[in-house]
Amino acid sequence: MSSEWDLHQELIKDYDNRYDYNGVSGDRLARRLHLLSEIGLTDDGGSMRIGFSQEEKQAKELAIEWMKEAGLAISQDGAGNIFGLLEGKDPDKPAVLSGSHLDSVPNGGHFDGPLGVLSALEVVEAWRASGYQPDVPYEVVIFSDEEGARFNSGLTGSRAMTGTADIELQGELTDQDGKSFEEVMNGIGLSTETFAGAVRNLEEIGTFVEVHIEQGKRLEQNNLPVGIVEGIAGPSWLEFDFIGKAGHAGNTPMTERQDALVAAGEFIRNIYDLPREYSDSAVATVGKLNVYPNGINVIPGKVALNVDVRDIFEETRNQLIERIEKEAARISKEFEVEYRFRQTLKVDPVPIPDHLKEKLGQAIEQHGIERMELPSGAGHDALIVGHYLPVAMLFVNSKDGVSHTPDEWSSLNDCVQGVQVLKSYIESLT
Ligand SMILES: [Zn+2]
């Protein structure tokens, strides 16, 4: 498939040239998405550019060439984050930053990440065509290792830039091949030490905006090309153990059992209904469960499970977590088992400032598109940056809501409208 397959041709097939105005070129965007897709292309037509791999590095190098051609001054920090600077009329003002990432999950798609980087760059191309210079500096950013596929972590580049990365913990990570973080970094000319030095003076940046595919179906259901992210949910991970008594499945009467799995089952069933009581954007998922001793003729003595809880509002997220723990307490009483609870991860959600949502809404309407706001359930680099700087996010319609697979798709019509909105939005800030 891979030798015949051509993303550029696939994208341009259904493209409506009327979206080419103000110097924005759908053909250039499609060609660049295609050239990036060739780096780490899998047999399934997917993308294999793991964070800190040679493929991610190669993709960055290609993007750097384009950024240089567009007149940007390139710098790279010790985490491998790339910045392309366009001077503003007032070079001392804080910059507007826009971009995303070029790494992928194993056998992922070609839009998650690259679309945000190339959209930010396409704005510069459009300006170049008309000789426009923004009042404040504008920077295109490529963050390293957003997906975290190698070390089961993620958002690594943006954490390094904001000084949020735990360097000691980072240094202790090893990948599936047993390679340490240091060895992996050395492979691309960096080190744990350079990584630690990647912290940026955030006073140089005024705001960040990220274009990203929605990875959900809301825009498609509303037949809209783009939408305003109203807030970015941060993941909270809860770990529960239900501890009963293991026993023989044949010799223990039903009245004398302390079955940990029955308690866990009731718990999973009940917390499925809880998020909607707190907010429309709250979600809770049990995606991991271990049963002990896990024998066909043994009453389960212990169940360990994990709950992933998210919401874009901190208050309702916290209320939901509290309620889930109460539910575990109630159920453990009812089924005469014990429970243990531990929170293993807590990333606070990032609200998008109202004035930025308003500006984005105006930019959307300027292009004859209806405004729609929607939550981001997934974390993005904007989630990390948003803890320090005002951020905005623009989602682009994802076909069937599919992402992190080779089938990930956004039409070029929708992608280019995203660039047009981004351009108008950035111009309204500068
Ligand atoms: Zn992404």
C-alpha cells in the first residue's frame, strides 16, 4: 500500500479552491502533510514517529527547512522543541506562539499534531505573500514527544519548556527496549542535562494557540469544519483495591462469601452513571482491572482497578472524584469487603479565558462559519502551557471521530478553513 499511497492526492481530490484566499494555499498544506506522512509510514498507511526517535527528528528537520524558507529564525532547546521566530514590529513585546507536535503513537494517523504545526506555518506563508508583519513577535513551535508512546508519559516537550518536568523521574525512565532516557536522548544529540535546561522564560510569550483535530464526533454531527475548545480536561487517575476473601467456588455457600469482584462489578456499574450528575463534560472510565487470584474455581479475593476521571471544570471534577470514593465506601460495606484508594495522577483542567474564546468566535464568524464550543477530553500541549499562559485551542472536524489509527482523517476543506480562522485570530491579537 505504502508505495502507491499518496496523502497529497487523497486530500486534494475533494478540495474546493474557494478556501484559497488571503495567501493561504490548500495545495501547499496538503503537499506538506503528505511529505511528513512519508516519514515513518507504516505498511497500514499509518504513522510511526515515536517521541525522540530518528523519525520524529527527521520530521522536525523537514519542517525546519520550510520554516527557514518562510523567513523564520530557528532555535532548538535542550528538549528538542523547535521554535521559528518571525520578528514583530515591536520585537520586545511578548510573542504569540502557535504549533503542536510531529510525533505519533505507534501506527497512528497523519493529522494529530502535524496539522497544528503546518497550520501555524501556513499563517506565516500567507503573511509573506502580502508582506504583512505582525505588531508582536510570532513563533511557530514544534513540541517534542507529545504522545509519550516511548516512555508511557507524554507532553514531554511542553513540560520541559514550562519547567514542569520532574527531571529526576524523567532520568529514571526506560523504554520497552530497556534504553534509558539518557541513551535515547543521546541518540538524537541531546541529554538529560540539556533537557533540564530547556526551561524557557515564559515572559517572552504572551499567549499560545493550538490547532488540533477534534478526535471526536461533535463537529461532524453539527456539520461544522472547526470549533472553539471551551476548556481542556486534565486526567485524574484513581486506583482502587477491593479486598475480600478468596475461597473455593464449590465449597463456600453463597451466604458466606466476600467476593471482591462482585463488589467491583457493582462499583463499575454505578460510577458509569455518576459523571452526568456533575457536568456535561465529565467522564469516568474503568479501563484496567486485575482479579486475584484469577482462577476459574476460586472466589476472587482481590480486585485492583483504575478509574480515569476527567472534566474541564476543576470544581465538578473534584466533586466527582469525591463521590466515586464514597461509592466505593458504600459498596465495600454492602458486600463486606475492604477497599483501598489512591490517587496516582492529578492534572488540573485548563479553562480557556473568555476573551480569547470571544476573539476566536469572531474569527470563525468572519469566515462565515457558525460558532460552536466543545470540550477537549484529551490532554494536549495546550493543557501544560495553559497552566502558565493564557491559551486557546481550535478543533478541526475529524471524520467519524477516529484518531490514533491510520484511518484518522480530516478533509482539506476543513483543514484550510482552520488555517483561515487561525490567521484571523492571530491577527486580532497582534
Ligand atoms: Zn496531538
